[in-house]
Amino acid sequence: MPCKAKTNRKLSGCDGELIKSGVLKVINDVRSIRGVAKETGICHQTLKIYVFKYKNSAPENRKTLRFTPNYEINKVFPNKLESLLEDYLIKACKLHHGLTRNDVKKLAYQMAVKNKLKYPVSWNKLEMAGKDWLNGLRSRYQEILIRKPEGTSLPRATAFNETNVNEFFNNLSEVYQRFPNLACSDSYNLDETALTTVHNSPKILGPKGQKQIGQVTSRERGILVTACCIINAAGQSVPPYFIFLRVNFKRHMLNGALNGSGGNASKSILTSSQALYQPSEAINQSPTSHPAPSNTTALLPESVQQVDLPLLTTKPGLSNTSIILRTPEKKKPTKLLTPELIKPYPKPPPRKTNISRRKKGKSKILVDSPIKNKIIEELKQREMKNRNKKDCQKKIKTEKQRAKL
């Protein structure tokens, strides 16, 4: 497809019936082309082309003669195949396996070759469609845009499936059946995000010719701070809670934060259970600017109120130049090959069972006694294991010091 010529000339846009009536006036009434063109408002050159076309056609073919321009004469793909390509691109994007511009052009070349369609010879050089074809496709289908995708991990994408979602909502409905007094203002969602302490420097005015320009910042590379935000189904929010990568927490770390914000320190970047605060306590201590229920733990049993665990957890988780068209030697296939047949959607390989993996998590109700006791026991075993590890390291260190003496 050639480049679109930059010209102020506009297409006639005349109706086929109007052009046909003008041609019949010229032929039957023996009138001049310019006079009929001035009367009907048709360009005299356009009317001249269709009069010549009508005179040279056979009498039996004049009834089915077309009086409108055929702008799709050099179109590579039919409308049906292009609509299938659009659906394929949208579905591949929803599967987090979107195609780049070069991938789309290569797929278009394969579709044209497999379906024995006419396409420009220039496509054979790089075995992909041209840039102009891609721009034409985007102009015909406005829903297709060039987007910058956000990185999504494979475990998060695969964990969001129908089985896990149904299991979560089954547990949620069971909780609402146990506690019928729970309202939408009692259902909270906690999400954590990473904040950096060093932001990107803004653009400044500087001298020309200097290769590098510096800007003073607190540090060249920032330390991530975990921010936990909570909001309920009624739209009421709780002040955020910050977890700093430090050993000890100081109150001045929260300077400039929202009123009522809390914080803690953690030795690891990952959010630990000790660094997390009690959601019910934070909700009850929230200021009046962020209204919340007065007491959310009153609806729970006394044995559950003493456990610092959330109610529900879920597993965290694609011109005016001529075109030389290649004429296919073989016949066209009777059935069009769709993009999905030429390039199927990616499928995950079979999982390896001989590799030791960590314990898989799933949606569960943590206030149940068996699950609660099991989690507490696992935490005690982990603490005991870490304590024994530290004791062994101390013994090895002391033995080395004695050996030196």
C-alpha cells in the first residue's frame, strides 16, 4: 500500500444514482458533459469517465454497471479477514501476550501467503507487511491502539483463573452467612504498593553541548518503602500504613504523611507478619476525615479477636506511486485461514513435577480453628528454626575465635 499523498484535493463523494442519472442525460438526451455536470454538481472529469465506461460496455452489462469508485481494488485482505485479525489482536492482548508492530506485520504476510491473496512485492523483502498497511489497519479499526504494556508476572496471571475466583467468593459467602450483621462498610480490602524515596529529576535549562547534566538528589538509588492502603466496599478509606526497610522505627519518618498514618520497620523488603498492623485497630483509630465502623471485631468471637490475622487472604497472583501485485500461481483456498490457525495463542508448557516448589497458597478463611492453629504452629516452627540457626552461627563464630587464640 503506497504512502498517502498529501494533497488538498477532495473526493467527489457523489451518489451512484446521481452519477447514473447524469450519464443517462448525456447519452439519451444528447447533452454536453459540462452542462450536465454543472446542473447536477458532479465534476465534469468524473462524469466523462463514467460516460466513456457506459459507452464501451456491452448492452447486456449496462444494467449491472457500477457508478461508484472502487477504493478497495488494491486491498489485501477482505473485510471478514480483517475483522478476524482485529479480534485476534484484542484477545491476545487480554491474554497478556500482545503482539508488537513487527509481529503484526509478519502475521499479515503469513496470512496473505497462506490464503493466496494479492499483496505488494515489497513484502517479500523482509517477509512482513509494510508500515503503510499497518497505519491503514489502525485507521479502519479505531479500537486498536499502540499501548505500553505493564509487566505482569506469570504466577499472578495464571493464578487469576475461574477455580481460584470461585473458591474465594465461596469463602466470602460463607463468612457472610456466619455473620449476617456484616454490612458493606465492614468489608475491607488491603493492597500494598512500593514507593521510592528518590524521584526522577525534572527537566531543567542548561548549556548546549554538555554531554551530561547532573541534579542533586538525596541518593542516586532510592530505597523502596511499602505502603499499605485499605478501603471498604462503602468507599470509606483508612489512612495508609508505611513499612520502612530499617531495624528501628522512628516517628519522624512519617513527616509529611496524611494525618493518622502509621508505620513500622522491617529488616526485609518483603512485608512480614510482624511488621503488619492489626487492621481492626487501625480502622477503629482512624480519624473523622476517614469514617469507618466503630468496632469491627465485636462481631467476631473472642478467641478470634486475639489473633492478628486478616479475615480473608487470596493468592497473589498478552502517494501516487504504482503497486506491483504478485499473482498467485495456485488457486485460492476455499476456506480462509484465520490468524488463530496461522499463529495459535500461546499455551503454557506442561508443569514439571520433579522440582521442589514452595507450598502453594489458596483462598481460605483464617478464623477457622484448624486453619488458625495450623498457621500459628507454622509461625512458631519458623521462629524456632531461625533461633536454632542463629545459635549455630554463634557457636561456629566462637569456635573460630578460640582456634585463633
